[in-house]
Amino acid sequence: MTVGIYKLNVSSRLESVEDFSISEKNKELIVDFIDYCFSEGLGECRILKYIATLKYNSLSLQTDFEEATGRDIRRYVSSLERSDLSQ
């Protein structure tokens, strides 16, 4: 029974990507990545986690994923490690 709930959540979460306060490029990259995940047979629970994580990462990085430098990524990971989210 819960599988149906997850499918519903993935559909609505994917539709809500357009409402995220992130760049259009990152929205496009997230949707493309989620399509890839489905094509590889990943489960709905994992995909829901990826959508939430990618949204958070995009908001935190404040730059397009494709344009983020190694330094941007290191700075972001460093801030994560020092936060409560590292646990």
C-alpha cells in the first residue's frame, strides 16, 4: 500500500520542482537526474530523498550545479560538517 503513496509523493514533488526558489538550470538538472534515476530502476523512496537533497544543496550553494567550482563544493561540505546536519 505504501508504494502508491510514494509514487504520488514523487509525482507531486517533481511537479513542485518548478516552484522551488532555485535557478532554472538547476531545476532542469534535477528533473534530468530524476529521469535518469527512474531509468536505472531506483526506488521511489530513494528518489524522494534525492529531490529533497538536491533542492537543499541548490539553495545552499546559491550557484548552478554545473558552474560550482571545487572551492564552492569544499566550502559547502565544510559548512555541512560543522552543522547539525553532519550527524
